[in-house]
Amino acid sequence: MGRIRDLVQQALMTGYLTVAAEEQLRSLLQSKNDPEDLTAFMTLQQAAMEGVVKQESRELACLQRVSS
């Protein structure tokens, strides 16, 4: 399993956070992390709020609501 900052870097480069990456982040956040990883996670949160990074889970949820 990678580090939080590696997952964040990938999401920032692609502009997309997959469901698998979100699950990895949840798992990684349950253990002790160094300050660089926590800073990277906060950067990812900000990017998602600003729409710079799209979340696959949100897109799937939206599609599910539309098709219901």
C-alpha cells in the first residue's frame, strides 16, 4: 500500500480520485501518519472542494440517483 502523498499526487495529476484510491486513503488514515501525508490529504480535500479533483464515488452516486 502506498503513502497518502502518493495517492494525492496521482489524484492531482489526473484530476480524478478513484473509489479504490478513496478506500486506500481511508485505510491509511486509520494509522499514524507523518505531517507530510496529513498536509497532502488536506491539499486533496481542498482540491476536491474546488472541483480541481473529481471523485468517482460522487459521480457514481449522482448517476445512481438519476437512474432511480
